[in-house]
Amino acid sequence: MKSGIGGFVLGVALMVSSAWAAPREMRVPLRDGKLRVSDVSASLGESMRIPRSDWLRKWDSVADINLSGVSGSLFVHALNEALGEGCTISQDADALVIRYDTEKLPHSVAETKQAVRTFTAEAAPDATAKQNRHYGLLLPAEFDTTRPLVILVHGMDCKGHNWHPMGELLGGEGYQVAYFTYPSDQPIKQSAALLSRDIAAMWDMFGPMRVDVIGHSLGALVARAYVEGEDYIDSAVRRLILIAPPNQGTQWARARWFLELEEHYHLWRNDPDWSFSWSITDGLGEAGAQIKPKSDFLKDLNSRPRRENVQYTIIAGAENPVWRKTANCLEKSANIVPDRYSHWWGLRHYERGMQKAADSIRARSLKSDGPVSVASTQLEGVEDYVVITADHGALYYPEDGKAPAAWDTIRDRLRN
């Protein structure tokens, strides 16, 4: 229930920030140390001289919040952290005192999402700590600074273990492998900052070394945002390999909620530490919005110059699995006519028509890997550009007992 009133207060913060432009104070009475949401909405209406709308009334059913104990102090602390300088909440003997400056409150959906995530993280510290153990740069157990290191960065709503088959192939070639895991729904800039922090810590501990980075899909943009960002350590990365990077965006970002549900379903089933709060603290779809075509994030990222002394390689996939399977079905339909009847005029036209449709759809399948179009992977200033007939997942993950489709290219580039 604390998350309910937390969401209420944060929602009100966004609403009032666009309507008022002066510091204000609101006192909400406490009843035996408990806070009623109906009292919050009533005090809000009195303080701001606004009528209690249906939106405010619907929160009246939220249970009272006990602010007299440690959990109450934690709740107040979480709200203060979430709203920053825009709002200070304190308690006296009989009231909750809310002092807010509307100019410093969240003024956009993005800022409000960040406030909600901060509140949830602070209100559920144990769950947040357990979740954060999954994130960061996982180095080899026996780390040798004299051997080359390859850092693998996963895509949206994936985890480091998706890279394990690739990691085994790299290990067989003599490379050390590190896995970077991050909350893939949070803003890409925050994920890049986490990568920057961990690489800097690695350099502080072990000193300079040869490092190559391979990123898949969203992970490719995270790696780019680090390498081309302000926090990049000069000469930290020798080669940057981008597999299926949505450099110009992807419309599949609109379907990210399905990936999010799938991710947390598997976490719920397999991780005893899983908490519902994880679905909030790992991001509220910011990364998905940022990889839509023509997003402000992509405009900013693509306006940056390529990093000098970093060797870039882009590997694009050109086999949409949906269109490929459709073409295969049409081709099989064209071949169901027995040879002894294929000369019949009507059947001959049917056969030709099915084959023509199959060829047309197959050509269409070569324009994307499914989620990311070939055109979207292109990036000004990168000359080492490879197109492989494979879908989005098969580029980096083995299928049907075969090595990942991009493996030969990766192995060749890392050797040079």
C-alpha cells in the first residue's frame, strides 16, 4: 500500500509542477500516527484551491499508512529522495508537513519515471540490493591482465547468460571473457554510465590492458554510448563490434512490454529473490522509447564523432524469420502439384504464382533481421560493415547445433 500512496504523491507532483510556480507548504493531519490518502487529497485541494476530481477521489480507497515506526520513516525518506530539491517531507506531532517548490519538481514524463524508480528503490532497499547484485561487469574468476579481454554486452530484456555459448567460443580462442549486465529498460545513458564506472574500476585495480567490446542490439548502443561519451577512458577499448545495432532505431521498440513481461515471468519462476519492485527499478521503458526511430537520444548519439583509435565493426542480419518461414510455406505449396499434372494450364499458373510470391517475400526478408532493419544498422564513419544472412538472435546465439552466424566475422576481427 505504501507504493500506492507513493505513486499518488508522485503523480500529484507532476500535476502541480505545471500549474504553480512558487514554493508552498501543505500540512496533512495524522490520526494516531497514520496517514489517510483522503486527507492528502483534501489538504491538496485546500492548499492549491482546486476541487477534488474523480482522479483524486479514486485514491481514497488506499489503506492508511502507519508513519509511526521505522517503515514510516523509510517511506518518508523514499519520497524525499525521489522528489529531490522539489519536495521536503517531515513529521511533527500531529501532521505530515510537505514543503514543495514546483519549479524543482518533475516537469516531464521522463523525470517522473525516474522519481518513481527512485522512490521504489528507496522504499524497498533489500529487494533493490538483491537486484543490483545482478548488474555490473563480471570478470573471469582467474583474471590475467596479460591476456586479451573481451567484454560482452547483452540486448534488451536479456541477461549475461545469453552470451555463454559465444563466451565458450571466445575462450577456446584464448580470450578472457567478461559479461556486462545492466537494467535494460532504464535510460541508455545510465547503462553506459554503469559500464564506464566498472571499466574505470577495472583499470584502477589492474592497470591498462587490451580490451575489445562486443554488443548485441540494445547492448551495441550501450557500448557506443560509453565509447563515444564524455566518461570514456582514452584507449580503453581497442575494437568495438556492434551486432545488429539499431543505430537509426527500430519500430520493434513498441513491443518491448512483451519482452519485459517475459523477462519478469522467468525471474519470478526461477529467482527466489525476485520482487515485484524489480519491474519498476530496472526501468519503466525509457530504453525502448530511446531506440524508436528519430528519438532525441539517437539524434544526439549519432551526431557524435566516432572515437579515434577504436576499430569499429558493424554486423547486420538480413533474414527476417517471419518472412522467411512464410516464403518457405508458399514454396512448399507451389511444389505440392505432382509432376504428371504440372503441365495442366491452371495448375501451371498456380505453381508459377506461388513461386513468384515466395520469391517476392524472400527478397523482402533480406531487408531486416526481424527487429532491426539492415538500413537501421548503418552508421556514418564506419567502413567495416558486414551483412550476414541470419536473423536477430542467430547472429550471436547458436541454432541447430551451428555456431552463431556472426562468429567467423568476430573471430577474424579480434585476430587483427
